[in-house]
Amino acid sequence: MANDSLWLAKKYPVLKPWDIDTLVQEFQRQGLDANKGLPQRKLFDAVKLVEPQREYDEVRNALKKISLSRPDMVDQDEFVEVIAILRQGDKSGGSGVGNAARAFEGITSERAYERRTILKSEQNTSSAHTINEDEREEFTNHINLALAGDSDIGYRLPINPHTMQLFDEARDGLILSKLINYSMPDTIDERVLNRGKRLSPFQITENNNVAINSAKAIGCSVVNIGSQDLAEGREHLVLGLVWQIIKKGLLANINIKLHPELYRLLEDGETLEDFLKLPPDMILLRWFNYHLAAAGWHRRVSNFSSDIKDSENYTVLLSQLVPTECTRAPLHERDLGERAEQMLQNADRIGCRRYVSPKTVVNGNPKLNLAFVAHLFNTHPCLEPLEDTGEHAELDDYLFHDQYDREARAFALWLNSLNVDPFVNYLFEDIKDGIVLLQAFDTIFPGSVNWKKVNTRRPLMRFKQIENTNMAVDLGQAHNFSLVGIQGADLTDGVPTLVLAVVWQLMRANILQTLASLSSHGQRVTDQDMVQWANRVAQTGGQAQPIRSFSDPALASGRFLLDVLNGMKPGVVDPQLVTPGRSDEDMKQNAKYAISIARKLGATIFLLPEDIVEVKPKMILTFIGSLMAIHHT
């Protein structure tokens, strides 16, 4: 050990041999693995034993400057190197977290420090990404509250919201997967997740595959986010994904099917069709203004930033929602910061002081203020139920379209995965001007759309919309889609069966095109080719009988699909978790398990367990097509 200490002292002159002896002894007292490595998660606690004054971000920054010999594990020499970097930082420019934070990723200017810009440099290229400290803090608080007591990760909570710890804790995919299930329950069958305090890099990749593909399945944009990005804790990508997941959960109930009373928010002369075009955040603003008008207040809001900075609109909203607990007293306070604090004290009285602080209200942070208002809606919507009269027959007719919901949801998510603009919230409304459909055609069949002939300047008159949708129908016919009797006007009118027919054929073409490009011969893949492939793979993975088509009743149990998955990767299916598949509940459990395993293997899956149980041929084709694509890859 003496020789090791001398060698390390020469390598790190800032440390004396006796310092190194102490460090080595302390390191060896830690809970090391069989290869004498310390899990990265335990590094900060180990450093605190020898350097009590150190802060989390200070240690994290030092660790970023070294190359670990094993992912997520720190060996003895690397531990010494971390301490040496910390000591060298003390000598070269002060000590403590303040200087460490300013040195974070090479940041030296005060302005850059305040904005928490993270600099990356790879292969002579550089990029800068801004991390908002307030957002990181509030999102971390949300995670701590949402996942407290979880049997798998509860021991890792609470995460310190004032440090960068969130990005380290999110590396193994568990926290992100749990957060997805909190926001959108039952999205992930948690039986597929790899748990434990020491996961292998492969297990971490599997968990991150589940998180990314499940986030995509609930409508998050995950373009350019891979499992490795999460495993490396890339801050701007992790924070952006966390916000999308939280936002999905907060806005999930702002839906006229869940809250028919939202029909009251329609303005004079507005049709339900027009109202449904509004994304959830715009409906939330409409709800805000509805209550401001009911309160006799002279102001209205059009955003979650400048219009709420002075807390006046918030104060009136709260007093209108719960007048017995929230008064308008804050309006008499002239200081904006103090007025915001008094307003938030009102919110606290009704259990809604979350997501914002006086600072983020006054600064008008749009994400955090959106979260605050959504939380108010979810806890105190305060809209009178609709009367059982004929006044909302239009709404009843819309709710009847519920029979098309699942397919429409899956197709909208698929379109969004193509990165179309604008984002598709409600399929039958959002494709009416044809622009999203034409973007999809151009993505699947590059160069097929002559954009000079497309009407793109919104809002479009009806005849301009029909010109676009006629172009989409023409493109479909040119690519051998079955579109007999379908005209552009049908798409502009949002006829459900015809819209679904067009978008389904686009999605199917996308799947078959991908499979053809991956096949060795490059020939067109047919539905029967996919059935035969599934039967071959299932034969190696289990006992299920072959299927004849994607409408085979045997698919309802979910067992055949589990056999396909097990054939793709032997052992990925735990037979102890597979039910006989006789009752509806048994079949649904198998279907949920199959979907989550598919995502674990890296497949993009948009169908729901009910689509398998009810044997929806189109949706099962998409499932098998996605598996076939990753198998060939």
C-alpha cells in the first residue's frame, strides 16, 4: 500500500502520501462489489466522510472530469482522483459549492452561472443547453411527492431539489418509468422492470428502452433521445422528458369526455368542433377566463407568463374558486413579490401551493405556472354539471364517437412520432386541413409532396383545406391505397371511418416499407409474410398453436404474442407471470405484460391491452410489425 500511495502522490501532487493512505483506508471501508468498486450513487456519501464540507454538485462536477473504467462504478484510484480534483479546485480558485457551481461544465461568467448553461463538446463540435434551476427544483419536488413510499425506489427519495442529483437518479430508467405510471396509470407493466441497487449496463438499457418507448406511447416527443442519453444523465434531455411526462399527467383530465361540463366554456357562436381544436393548455386558459368573468373581473389571461406576473388574476381566480378560504386581500399589496407570497398562502389554504414560488410567479415561468393552473383545475374545477336537456345534443353526438377512440388515439400517437407540426391532439379535428397528412406522406414517401402547391398559411378557408386533403387522397391512390369513395371533403369533414381508413393505410405503408428496407432481398413484405414470421419465432419461444391471420381468436389470450417475444429473446418472458388467458382479466394481464416486454426490447408500440384482448387486426399487425423490425435490426 505504501508503494501505491507514493505512486498516487506523484500522480496527484496536491495530495500527500498520508492523505492518500487515509483516502484508501476510508474507501475500502465502503460497501464495495466483488471487483472492489463503489457504486457511483454512493460516491457523494464516501466523499463526505473525508471532505465534510463538499456539496453534491461539487463532487458530481469532479466526477465528470474523469473516465470511469466501469460504468456507474468508481474504483479506488478514481476515488482518489476525485478528491485530488476537488483539492486542486480549492487551490486554483477558492472552495465550496459556489465556486464549484461556477466551474460547472466550464462555466465562468456570472450570467452563464445564473442560467445554468451546460456546455458539451464532442469531435470539435460544441453545443449549449440551458437548465432552468427553478424547473429542476419543482420537477424534483413533484417526483419526491409522487413516488414517495414506492417499494422499489422509495429508499432513494427524497432527491435533493437544490442539486443536480435528479439527473443521476434518473440514469437507470426506474424513476422515469415510475413517473410515467404516476402520470398515466397502467402504461407500464412494472413486472418487466429491472430492479435492484446495482443494475448492469444492459439492464439499465432495457429499463431506459421501456421508459422512452412508453413515453412515446403517451404522446411525449422523444426525437433524438436514446437510452444511452438517459444512462449518461444528459441534463437537458432528462429535464425535458421529465417535464413532458409531468405535463401529460397534469393535462390528462382536461378532456370533455371526462369533464362534459367543459362544454360550458364554449363562447358565443363557437361550435363544439371549434372548441375541440383547442389543445389542453388553451382550454385551461379558457377555464381561467371563465372564472374571471364569473367573478366580474375586468382582466383576462392569454398566456401563463406575462398575464399572471402581478398575481392579480391568480388572486381573483382563487377567490372565485374557494371564496370561503381565499380572499382578494393580496390585491392591496403593492410589492409584487409579497403579493405573490400572499396569493400562494391563499393557495396553500386549499392544498394547492405547488409548482410555483413568488419568484417564478413574478418572473412568469410559463411551464411552472401552467402546472400550477392545471393543478388548480384538477383539484377545484368548479364547473356546474350540465343539465339533462337538449341544449348539448352536439356534445352527445361527439361522445358517441367513443367507439373510434382507441384507433384514433394510436394513429394520433403514430403521427406525432413522425414529428408532424402541429402536434395532433384530436385526430379527426387536427388533420382536417390536410397539412399533417401531407407531412406524413412526405416522411414515408420522401419527395412525394409538391409543397409549392400546398396551402400552408393558417387559418385556411374550407375550400383551401379541401384542396390539401384532395392532394392527400391523390397521393394515397398513387401509392395503391384502397380509397374507393373517399374524397378530400370527407377528411376535412372529419368523417371518422374514412379518416381512420386513410391514416391506417399510411401507418401500414410505413411499417411495410421499414420491413422491406431491413429484409435481405428488399422485397415488399405482405401481411402473410408477417404472420409466417410470427409463427416461426413463436414456435421457438413457447407452446402456442400457430395463428392463421391477425384476426385469429387465439390471439386474445396474449400467450401467442408472449411466445413471439420469448422466441426473439429466450428468457425475456417469466413463465410464472403468464396467466392461462381464459378470463378477461387474465387475458388483459398477459396483454399488458407483452406490450411492456416489447418496449423493453426497443419496440415502439402504440396499441393498448384491450386491442389485443378484443383482437383488433390492424393494431396487432402494428405490434408484430414493430417486433419484426427490431428483430431484423
